Amino acid sequence: MRALYLLPLFLLPCWGADSKEPSEAEVKDIIAKFAQKESEFAKAREKYTYRQSLKMHELDDRGNVTGKWEYIADVIFSPNGKRTERIVRAPVPTLKLIITPEDEADLRNVQPFVLTSKDIDNYDVRYLGREKLDEISCYTFSVKPKKLEKGQRYFQGQIWVDDRDLQIVKSYGRAVGLLKKGSDQQFPKFETYREQIDGKFWFPTYTIANDTLVFKDSSQRIRMSVKYEDYKYFGSDVKVTFSDVDPAKPAAPAAPKKP
């Protein structure tokens, strides 16, 4: 199983691959193909259960924790096959910051960023070159929304696409969107890493953020981590077909442990 080690950004070995750089036409073809693969992945992920665990800490100037927000939830299916979320642990937050609907939308949809064929036309996607993350050779792209629509949240930053599987293996950036006039909301930069699950698709497994949010009259350093664990295929009457993987078979060996 191929896996991406979760190293800090400044420690990730990034260098140009020996392979020839793709032409403009080839880049367009790569973008179309990875968007299609992302569409297939998004459909497949809807048939998996998993556990999502969040920890967010407010820090003072010395790095001491002054406020917390933690919760654990299982994304599961009800007996009638409806996808739902079951809260496992959710102590009362002690943050000074207010968690907004935009923050919750980012947590669910932007941080585990998926760029499908349906959404690709909403973004400017610019090829930056080839890089390696650990031993995984990747195409690197800059991504930003073409237009901000009211009520929608978007990703802006960089993505790394495995040049073999043509799927996103890492994203780095922040969530953006239109806010109400006079709103003073700030959103952290984050990194999301993926790992291969069941031998085919790359699933989000870890998101980290360590940033200072600068508001009009104050600033607040935050540290956040989100883990997506225990992915399991949900057997139902709706079947997701894998060309080379049988979801009923035992899962692949565990990925290398995160540092």
C-alpha cells in the first residue's frame, strides 16, 4: 500500500522529478483525468463509514493552551441505509472564539478537499511543476475559485496529485468565501494528507493547522488537528464497483504510523 508520511511542510522533500514536463495539452488532459478520478472517489467515499476526531486549541504567547474545542463523531449508516453522524464525545468548548456555520462547513467540505469534474469549472487550476512527497511523484497545481458565490465555501491553495493514480494526496491552503458585510471572521491555513484505502482511492486521513488569526482588534493563535480513521466499506444494496479491489476482502495492511 502506498502512503504519504505526515511530515511538517518545511521537512517535506520536494524536488523535480526526472520525468519530462508535460505539454500544455497534456496538462489539460491530466486535470480532466484527475477530476474524473476525484469524482469516482467522492462517490465511493459516500459508501464508507469512518470516525472523525477534532481537537482545536487556543494558545497564548508562550504556547500554553487557554481554550479547547474537541469532539469525536462516527459517520455511519442507519438501518434504512441513510448516512448520518453519531456524536461519540463532545465536551463543552472553552474557546473564546465563536465557531460559525462557515467553520463547520469548512470542517466537513473544504478541509478534506475533493476537486471533482462537477466542480472543476468553478476553479482556476494552474500547473506548477513536478515534486516528490516522500517517495510519491506528484504533479503540483495552484487552485483558486474563479468567482465567490453567496453561501458557498471554497478552497484556495495548492494540491499535490499522484502522477500514477491521478488523485489528490495532499492539499495546503485555506477556506474562502463571501461573508456578511462587517463580518470579522478569519480562517486558518491548513494541510490535509491522504492515504490509500482498500488499495485504490486516496482518502483524507489527517488535517493540521497551526496559525494566528488576525482580527480587527485582536489576534489569536490556534492549533488544530482532525483525524479521519477506521474507514470501512458499508455493504448495502447499492454497490460501488472497484475494478481491482473487492471491498468484502480484509483491508490492506496499516499505513506507516504518523510521526
